[in-house]
Amino acid sequence: MRIALTLAAIWGAGMAFWLFPADFLWPVAGGGWRPVGDAAQHAVAQRYFIASAWVWPPLNVAMLGGLNLAFADGIPLLALALKALAPLLPSGFHGIGLWYALVWVLTPVCAAWAMAGAGERRLLPLLAVAVAAASMPAFIMRFGHAALCGHFLLWLGLGFYLRLVVGARVWPGAILLQGATLLVHPYLAVMNLALLAAVPATLLLRRAPWLGAAWGAAAGLALVGGIMTVLGYLGAVGDGQRWYGAFALNLLSPIWPFRSWFLGGGFTAEIDATGHGGWEGYNWLGFGLWLGLAAVLLLRPVAVLGGLWRHGGLVLACLGLSLLAVSFRVGLGPALLFDLGEAPGLFEQFRASGRFFWPVGAAALLGVAVLLARQGRAGILVLVVLAAVQCLDAAPARQALHDWARAQHPWRMDAARLRPLLAAAERVTLLPSWPCTAAEDHATREALLEMLALASETPRPINTMYAARWREAPRCTDAAIRATPVAAGELRLDYVAGGWRVMR
């Protein structure tokens, strides 16, 4: 198995080397291009966190007014390590690019490790599932949102599930995984908690001793709750709008072959019934996986049914995650079949519900791989071919990621003039601030994010930030700021007529 894991890591590293340029993986201050979109938010948050003093709770970013790093999707698990190493890092460094490389190395490795949890030790089956897992379109197409690329954590969750249901003593690792996953992203944490809860459910359905497993799952939940309490996750609020259902899984998403090399010719966008683009609900499973599902259903229908019954808890977890993904607004293609109305407030914490289908796709791939591998040499050959098909089918998605990572957007402002001013300031004030900028004013919000990216190269306390959530919703105080004179050491910048003006 070690050889398989090593080769999987080498393959993942090779893919990362092809996908990501050096200045993307190892960013420093003074570059000639700017990060954009959510990737800019993540980079800004990490830079400010690394440069800020340690405070309590530890995830609070002092120079961003105490904003919790997790609310800006700054990948706390990685950022905490980088902050400890801050004296060794170059000026303006952040770990977002490094995270992309890590997930591309770890995803095939963790997929092979997960399959080994089903008792498989042969080289070819493990490598086949490694290649296929890193070719899942939902994984590849998460680019732009670094934390949510951490699908290797879901493969670890599946691997622990398979070991725990046969009595392996790996509960400490499975419980710690829940905390680590939370420190990457809460959405992934919910998915892994569901996989952990599947362990006692499966044992109960098998009429096997299950109470100890239930206590283990409860310990995982308690760890997540404890981390949320200590590190300041609790009490987060969004923008106050009702979004659950807007970013749901369309019922056709798993078979909608957008960016499929084999079938995607006539499909130019994600399928959507809610008017929000279908991006969060994108879950094309891949041509190789669909062929594999067809093969096991035709060739081994009894084994499929037996596997579903034997892993009933996992099936229930996947059904629950699928229902959560579909949400209260059920779309079939471009049509909205029905709308159940507003969801309870708890659901609004997970408004991008379409993401919750990711473990379902991973579990389907793992199940197909295990069933085919148990068919002897012919089954292994079919599995290897299907992995190759899956990899080839994902070529357009990989190319889109490659192009995105290498797109170097030039600064739209005079970065050379502003950098010395920002570095010399004791604190920075940007006007208008984020809460004073209308959501539909995309030009101003893009300019603010660009200026935040430039300011984060030499972080100084700043008055505004773009975040997904807050413990207290920020208020618009621009009028009061404008009414006060510029303080000593303050650099105040006003965005006027498409450009930044230094206020005196």
C-alpha cells in the first residue's frame, strides 16, 4: 500500500506542478498582478492574520477589527501554522496557493487510503481510485474557493468509516479529523460529521454493538462544538437575506455534463432553476463514474444491493446530505418543481446547499471501485479503464483551473505609487467601506477588494473587510468618518470616479 500511496502523491504533485505557476504557489509582496474574487478575499484574510498579533480568541484578526479568520474563509488550519512560522516567511506571503498544491497531492493519496479501508491492498485498484478521485469534476471546479477544494478530508472521512465499521481502533484519528475539517471549512465539517454518524447507524442496522460507536460520533460532534465555542465561530450572522435554496443541487446536476470531454459539446453552463447560475450545485459525476455505475448495476446487481444494505448507515447519511443539497427549492433542469418556502434559520448557515452532494459522489466512486476490484483481473482492468476515462473526461475542467491559476490580472490602479504610502501608514481607512457599498455596485466592491489586496502586502490596521459572516453585522459609518479630520499616521483613501484619491 505504501508504494500506491507514494505513486498517488507523485501523480498529484505532477498535476499541481502543471496547474499552478511558481508565483501562484509562493506569493510575495510587490507582484505585478492582483488576486481576484474569493481568492483575493482569502489571501487578504491570511496576510492580515499572519501579520496581526496573537489575541484571544486565536482566530481573531486584530488588524481587521477582530474579524474571525474563519468568516473570511482563510483556512485556519493552515493559517495557524503559517502564523507560528511568520518570522521565516517572506513579506506579503500567504498560503492560499500552497493550499491548492496540498489538496492536489493529498486528494489522490487519501482516496487510495480510503479504498484500502475496504481491505484492498493491490497497486492497480488503489492507483485507479486515486486518479479517478482527483478527476471528480466537483473537486476540480471548486477553484476560486480554496478552502472548499479540501475534498481530501472527505476521502479521509470515508476511509475512517470503512475502518470503524469493521472494528478498527482508529477512533482518535476519526475524532480529530472532525476538528481539523472544521478548521478548513464548516461545510466540509458537516459532511464529515455525517460520515462519522454513519458508523453507529450502520452497526445498528447490522444488529452489531453500536453504542460505543455512538459515543465516538458524539465525541467528534463535541470536539467540533468545543472548537466553535473556544475559537469564536458561534453567533455568526450573514447578510440577513434568505438564500437557502438559491444555490441548491438541481436534480439533473449529476448527469449534466458541463465541461465533460466526452459529452459536454452542447452544454455551455451549469444547469440552473433558481436564477443564480447553478455554480454551487455543479455535481457532474464524470463519464467514467457513470460508466462504472452502469457496469456494476448490470454485472453485479446482487452485490450492489448487498453493499447498500451492509452499509445502510452510509446510505442514510448520503440520502440526508442529498436532501440537504436539493434544499427547499427543488429544480429539475430549468424548471422549479416546487418551493417549500423559507427554511428554518439554521439552514441559512448553509445556504450554498448544493455542495452537500460531494460526499455522495465520492462514496459512489468508492463503491464502484471496490465492487469492480473484487471481480478479479477483469474487474481490475475495467476499473483502470474507467479511471482513465474519468481522467480524460475531466480534461476541460482541469484546463479551466490551469487557465484560472495562470491568469495574471494587472493592477487597475497605480500600485507603484500607492505601495509606499500604504507601507508608511500607521493605519488605513478606505471609503466607501464594504457595508456602505450596495451589493449591486460591483465596480466599487471590486475596487475595494483590489485595494485590500494591495494593502495586505504590508498589513496595517484597516477599517473594512469583505467577509461571508460576522458576529455582529457591520454598520455603515462612512458619514461619521468623513466628518472627522485625517488623523496623524492615517492614510485615508476615497474611491471617486473610478479611481483612488488620497484624502488630506
